[in-house]
Amino acid sequence: MDKNVSAAVIRRLPRYYRYLTDLLKVDIKRISSKELSERMGITASQIRQDLNCFGGFGQQGYGYNVESLYRELGKILGVDKRFNAIIIGAGNMGNALANYPNFKRRGYDLIGIFDINPELVGKEISGITIQSIDELESFIGKNKTDIAILTIPSQSISEVAEKVAALGVKGIWNFSPQDLKLSGDVVVENVHLSDGLMVLGYKIGELEQQNR
Amino acid sequence: MDKNVSAAVIRRLPRYYRYLTDLLKVDIKRISSKELSERMGITASQIRQDLNCFGGFGQQGYGYNVESLYRELGKILGVDKRFNAIIIGAGNMGNALANYPNFKRRGYDLIGIFDINPELVGKEISGITIQSIDELESFIGKNKTDIAILTIPSQSISEVAEKVAALGVKGIWNFSPQDLKLSGDVVVENVHLSDGLMVLGYKIGELEQQNR
DNA sequence: TAGATTGTTAATCGATTAACAATC
DNA sequence: TAGATTGTTAATCGATTAACAATC
């Protein structure tokens, strides 16, 4: 198991995880795929298929134990691990992410913030002093850095991405609208906020056409 | 045409739009599906299929005119329209989005910011004074509001979403980790940043397993 | 005209759903 | 034990890719 799991399945895992969090909050101990399917609006079949990509977490006649399934999914998603993260680009988005509470909750520790603008260097965000981008290499050399969060403009994105990749960062969380393609040993998660904005514009257009 | 276009196709449209923007920048006048496919890393066949959901924008033997395809996609995505937007939740993320430059570029005008915290009310973000959430109803009554950007905590999300929907907002851009399900006349685009973070955690785990 | 490349139909592939035997 | 619900195989559905006639 665990191999050849499709991207579609993987992107649903955090969603399962969120629903299980909610169940735990209201103290529900067990859940069947049928009941979960009603809550989530997907088929019970899909839930069972998805989960069975990673193991038989359920029990016939009983369903799934909420807490243990939650723990298992957390493990698969790496929530139990600690990742050291740096933010490159201390603008508005970098600032927002530095203060993002889910960050720590998902296993990420922010250990550095960098910017190219000398006026920002030395200022503090969320208890961390902004450093010059020139310090990046020596910083990563001294501090194990697992992921880099890139909140910089498109034009510098691929240069910076390649640099951090070369310095041994394992993952990149890319907030620029530019697609990142990097070779081999680094994984990339693109956010592309403005894509969502355009999809929203499309959907509103559709909606208005229907109501005509 | 234009009906029954799958979500997969729609989510690729902003990507095409971005690549066309880049082509325009470097002054490329025309492009074949083959060349675009090489740049984007998807098949030429898919590009032609996708575009033909909306019309025959190309010309046999020639390819696609970059500028006119760009304009057509822009129209489909509503980039040529103006949408009035408000932000609810003037925390870090609300603040970042208020200053987000792509916002205006995609046809959105920010006309109001709201927060429940009295200490924030009266302060200015990006030239707009934060109002109390109590003013929301009267504000939307007086000012045509197309979309609401929700950057508030999960616990209040569905209440606020239902409220703005009832007040006639057409679209919701939801930044809380909670899935929003709303009836009928309002479209929702969920962002769920922490999902991306967990997918990143998963991918890093996979990567490490391979390199073992 | 000849060459290129589209629009579109048909074939393939993969993902979702249905069904049911296994089993708690 | 009987009932419930899983894990898993098989059937269906949809999305992607290939192929090619139409045509610029």
C-alpha cells in the first residue's frame, strides 16, 4: 500500500482530517463510512476506497474509531512530525502567514523570515527578526530548514526557488502566481490565490446566466 | 457550448490565462496548441479540448492568436467585469488580501472591510476604514456588494456566510478551514490553506521514503 | 497549392460508484 | 447468533489522449 496513490485521493485526506477533528470536538467515538459520507457530501464507497489506499483502518460491523483514524491520517499527512520553515518575502502575505495559527498546529515551526528590502530587515514579525536575503545561504547552512514559503513577486520566484532547492530544502510552498517546476528532490505546493479569484468570477458569470 | 463544462476544465482556465499573459509580455503573437503544451507540460489535445468547450478560438494551420485568446479567456473568467468586494475579518489574512495587488487586476474593487473587534474598528487598511460587523447589513443595503471575502475563524464562518448570502452577495471567497455549503444563489470558492500545508507534509514524507 | 494545425470523433485510461462476500 | 459495516472486486462513468478529416 501507500504507493501509486492518486493526487485526487491525497487532496481529500486533509478534508477527512478536518471532519474527524470536528467529530472529536463533539465527542463522537465512532463513525461509519455511511454517516461520514452524509456529513461530507461524498459517497461512502469513495471514503472506504480512499482510506484503504493506506490500510484497513475500520472494523466490519463497527465502522471507524474516530480517534484512531484521526491519528492515522495525521501520521500519513505528517502532522505528527516537526518541520522547520522559513518565509521568504516579508510583505503582506508573508506577514499573514507568519502569524497563521494553523501553521504550528500542522507541525511547522517558523525559524526565519527573509526579505530583500533593507528597510524591512531588522524588524520583527511574530517574534522573529527579518533577515536580509543575503543571509539565506549561511542561515540554512546553520539551521536545518525543511520548507521554504515563498511570498515574493513572480519575477524572482524561480531564481529563489532554485536557490533554496540547491541549499537542500525539501518542500516549497509557493504563493506566487508563477508555476514552479523543479527537478527531483524537492516537492512543491502551489497556491495561486488569483486563480481562485478568477474561478469565482467564472462561477458568478455562470450563476447570472442561469438567473436570466 | 459553455454548459456542462467540468470543474477540471474550469480550474485549468486561469492557468491558460497566466501563460498567455507571459506570452504577451514577451511579445509572442501566435501560438499552437503543441507549443503551448510544451510550455505548460500538458497535452496539446487537452488544450484544444478545453478551449473548444467555449468556442473555436483557433485557426487551422495557424494556431491561436495570443492576444485574442487572452481576451476571450478573460471574458470567460469575468476579468473584464468589475466586482465590488468586501472583506470580513481584518486580521492578518484580511489585511494581506486588502493589499493584494492581483485583486484589482482581476476586476475586484475593495469597497469595505469589517471586523467584530471594536479595537480594530476605525483603523485604516489600504485606504479603507474598518467598520463594525454590525454595520454590515446597512452597508450592503446601500452599496452593491458582489463578493464577500471571509477571513474569520471557523466557528463563526457559517453564520456570517449565511448572513451575507441572505443579503444578496453573489460569491464568497472562504479562507476558513471549514467547508461552506450554501444553498442556491451564491457561489463559494474555498481556499483552505492548511490543507495545502498537510499535502506538503504528505509529499515530503513520500519523498523521504523514496530516498531511503 | 502544400503544409500546418485546428476542431472533433473515437479509443483509452483512470477515478468513482455499486455490489457483495468476509467478518466483527 | 444476527445485524452491521467493512474491505475489495467488478461495473460504470467521466476525463484524457490519440487520431484524423476539415480547412486555413
